[in-house]
Amino acid sequence: MIRLLSFLTSCLLGIPAFGQSYAPVNSRPPALAREFRGAWIASIYNIDWPSSSGLSAGTQQAEMRAILDKLAALKMNAVIFQVRPQCDAVYFSSIEPWSPWLTGRMGSSPGYDPLAYCIKEAHARGIEVHAWFNPFRALSNNSLDVAGNHITRTLPHITKRFGTMTWCDPAYGETRNRALSVILDVIKRYDVDGVHLDDYFYPYPSGNLRFADGKSPAERRSYVDGFVSSLYSSVKRQKPWVRVGISPFGIWRPGVPAGIEAGIDSYEQLAGDSRKWLKNGWVDYLAPQLYWRISPQKQSYSLLLEWWRQQGSRPVWPGIATSRIGSSEDPGRPASEITNQIDLSRRIGKNWNGHIHWSAKSLVRNQGGIATRLAGTYTQPAAVPPMPWVSSRAPAPPGVSASVKSEGTSIQWSPDGNTAKIAVQAKIDGSWRTVKIVPSRSQGTSIPRAEEIAITALDRFGNASQPKVLGLR
């Protein structure tokens, strides 16, 4: 009992345990790198996961682990996981039916909870999970068989057909309330780190086809603005650390900034006043889909990113089209285009760094050698940026003990109740580097032999404690 109390005290105070002695600290570690490194995982049409519908639960889980293993190996820290493609669910829901992309049949259970599984496996690897919802799309294709509890059967009066799709009309309060209740249900029941919406508030125009609701563009924007504002405030009341992000079309309006051209006007045609959401602080991050190259001026990645990052004080983490490397959409696009865009995202604007890859599949299959190149771009693990507009109260420094053995350095920590992750920095061969960012509940880790270590606590908001630095003999 005396030895146990001695160990616990040493952990809490950061002093040696069991006679371990520490050398004088000769230097201070550099500040932790901060960057949101995300990837979308799309379930609709089996774009990213699962690779096809009807796979066994074990195969689906193995595919999810393979994606997360690859992202963890690349030192990425977030996934944007599509959990509601079309008023269906990639998780246990009492409100909406199981998604057909899991089993091939809407309403059919895959035999486990994919969202819960993704959260468990991602968090074990230090990766955040942002649950991605499409708020108003009811069916991506009207030829799909629907379950009896799908919204097209239970609330058909709020839905409208649009070409080959069906949409929930945002003009109805029932539409907006249904989407909000679905999202808040997930926030309440699952340990997600974020909520993410894509740009499908209204359907994209198709030829001369227009959404037949009799509403003006201004009226539509008012419905969407109200929904976005209500979503943000509702999420923050329930779990303030959960980030709210939206990925709008990458061009706010044609001609903005000067010289930019676009085939659609997302402000007028999609009811997407995304600049307002950023300016008003209705999001914790905005991820405009900047899928174009750096060089063309009509849709210039760099020109657009610079403009977006001038529109508000919250982070703008651009969506980048990694999937277009060597594709028919952009013939000849090299992997260097993506790494160059990441480099630019680190230099343009004053807000916190970050970006999101469309999509995970291109990273897993090393499309055009992009994963190989990213090894030189993501050289160290990075902590997800903080949210000082929500909370700036840092967790307490952890209690730390460590021992050096022939095979490496063993580290143990004792964090406070507000700590979610632990960042481990080490001075090896005279140079400091971040070695790991891991869940705090792991209580300890092993790293290569180090001369000094610095252990920092991170909370759910991304706030960091002062590092606890130990010199090792």
C-alpha cells in the first residue's frame, strides 16, 4: 500500500517514482504543431466505405480499420464520416431506417453499429470523428426501394421529387425540425467530436429543371440560415466541445473575388450564404470545397482560399480534391498539386491551419503516390486546433513518470478529468519532435530512447496544458 501511495503521489506531482532519478532539464520543447488533417469517408454509393453493400460485419469492420490505420500512419487526426446520406442511418436509430449502402436493403441491420465502431477504433488511434449529415436530401435516386419508416412514406407531404431525386422541402418546419432532431439524437448518444454538413441544402440545378417550391432565393436562404443558426446553438447547449462544420460549394458567388467564374451561383441557387455563417460565428470551421488547381485564375485554389480566410475569424479548412489526381475529372493532375495546396493552406491567412481530403479512398490506395508524398508533408503528429471562442480554459498539467531502458523510454501519466489526449514530445539525438498524440485513458506509452520528454494534456476543446518536462538519465 505504501508503494502504491508513493507511485500515485509521484504521478500527480511529476516527481520520480520507485527511486527513478531525473536529469536537469536543459531545454524547452517547441510549441505543439496545430493542424486539422481530415479526410471524408463517404458511405453513399459505397464511395469510400464499405467497398460494396452486403459485406459481412467482420469485413466491413476490417475495411474501416484499414482506412483508420492508413490515416494514423500518415499522422492525420480526423475523419468526416457520412452517417446520414439520404434520411437514413449508418448507426442505430429509432428515427430513420438503416442505410441501404450497408446491406443492400434499406432498413436491414448490418448486425452492429458502424458509427459506434468507427468512434471506438478512431479514438484508439487519436483520430477525431465528425459525423457527416445531409440535412434535406431524401433520396439520391428514386429507383431505390425504401423502408416503411423512411420519410418519403411517413411524411410524404414535406418531400418533393426533383428529377431522379427526392428532396425534403426546407420551407417546412417539419423538414428542419426532423433534421435537427436526428443530429441532436446522435450528439446525445455518441461520443462524436464534430457535426458536419455538406452543401446539399437545395439540389443543384439540372439543365432547365428547378426546385418547384414557389419560393424566392431570399426566402430559401432564410430557411437555411435559420437552420444553421439553430443547429449551432443547439449543439453547443448539448455538448459545447462538439465542433460544427459545413463544407459549402467552394465559390460563394460568381465574380467573388474578382475574376472568379462558376457554373452555378450557390448563394442564389443552393441557398448557401456560407459567408454569413462564417461571419456570424454559426460554425466552428468552414470547409469550402476548393477542388480546383492553384494555377487557373477562373477557379484558383489560392485566390479563393485567400478570400475565404478574410471573411471571418473562425477557421477555414479547405476541402482539397485528392481524388482528382490522375483522374478523368482533371487529367494530368499530379500528387504534387495536393501537397502544394497543403503548403499554401499553411501560409495563407491568419486562422488556424487545416484541410480535408476528398476522399479517404485516394489516400488508402496511394493514388498517384500521394500517400508517399504526404510522408514529407506530415512529418510529425499535429494537435487539432483549439476553439478559444468556446473555451480557453486549459487542463492541468499531467502527473508524469518515466524510465529509460535499453529498448527505449517508458512513460506513464496521470491526467485530470478534463484531459482527452496526451501529446508526447521527446528530445532524441539533440532534437525535439512530437512523437505521439494518444488518448489520455491509455495511461502510458513507450517511445525510442530519449534525453528529455515533454508531456502535454489536451482537452476536448483542443486546449493545451503547460508541458511537464523531464530530463532522463
